[in-house]
Amino acid sequence: MNKPTLLYTAGSYGALLLRILNQNSPMASQAYHTYEFDTPNTEPNRPDHHLLKEADVKGKVIKITYTDKDVDLINRNKWQKVDGHLEVQAMNTFPNHPHREIYTMAIHVINLLADNHFKTVDRSDTIEFKFANFIQPIEGWCTSFKEIFDSLGIEFNDNTIKDHFDAFQEGQKDILEQHKQNNDDVSLSYMVGKQYFATYGNDINQNYFDAIFDKVRRTQ
């Protein structure tokens, strides 16, 4: 079997998709990537999944794509799934700045908006799975996953997908609720990053961040 390789950006549920495609048991967890799981139907999760291009892979490719409308939730997923990750990155990026965590998250927003790598597919034979497929009712899950299972020749079980859906809803409950409320530092980082990108593109400069941060806070 020519096992496909999954390419995805951080925060776009790539490890979850691998768990489902490899018919592992449902898991109600935000940190899917920290748990070991079998991969009989795909290549194992690659540490460079966010860096590889489709042309770098000789065999089949599955790619999770997103649109600009998905960036705020992807940003929240990245920073809320792993305890301590934000603190480490912020100290490396803006170690002496009082808003270092917000600016660090905002840089991720800017990178997501600027980079078209995961917004399209480059090869005609790449299997595309949209990030938005995860944020659907159960009927959408069944349709979307049946399509990708069929394209890979994997036996599809409607009840198993429903179990994964229920586990996803449970595991993502806090993240999705905070995303809906839209009133914390992660939400602020999205607004800062979005405004920064619209004004300065991806030219990262701390002084520019200070100006954008002040502007966004005045409008809240």
C-alpha cells in the first residue's frame, strides 16, 4: 500500500485527522499530537508536516487547507493546546516586552495570513481536506470523512465517525466556547495580527507592533 503523507499547519487538527484515518479510538483531548497512535493507513505524523511542500513528497499527499476566515481559530488551537508553549516562544521573541505573549501570537496570525502554502493544493493528485470540515454538524462530518475514506480505499464506518465527532466536541469544548466569546488575549492577538498584516504585511518590527496594539486597544 502506498501510504499517504499528511501536510498541515499547526493548529489545524492534523493529528486528529491522522487518528481518524488510521481508525484509532476516539479521544476527547485538545493535544492529539502528544499521544502515540498506530498508522496502518498513512505515513506516521511527520515533525516537518508544516514545512514540507507537496513536491517534496514522492507518494500520495493529503493536505489540510484553510482560508483567512479560519485563521483566528487555528491561532487559538495552536496556543491553547500545549501548556507552556506560548511562554517559551514569547520569551524567545520579545523577552523584555510586557505584551510579548500577545505579539508572539499575533506573529503567528500574520504568518497564517501571509503564507499561501496551506490555502491551496499544488498537485492535481493531492487529496484536499478543508479545515472547515471539522467545524460542521455531524452530518457534515459523515459526508466529508466518507469522501476522504473512499478516496483512500479505507472502509468507512458511520458510527465510528459519530464517536469521533462526540469526542471532538467534548475535547474542544473550552476552546470553541472561548473562541465564541472572543474576549481574551488570544482574540486580541488575532485582531492585532490581522490589523498589522493589513498595514505592514509580514515585515515584523516591535515598534510597528506597539503602534498597532495601541490602535486596536483604542477601538475596543
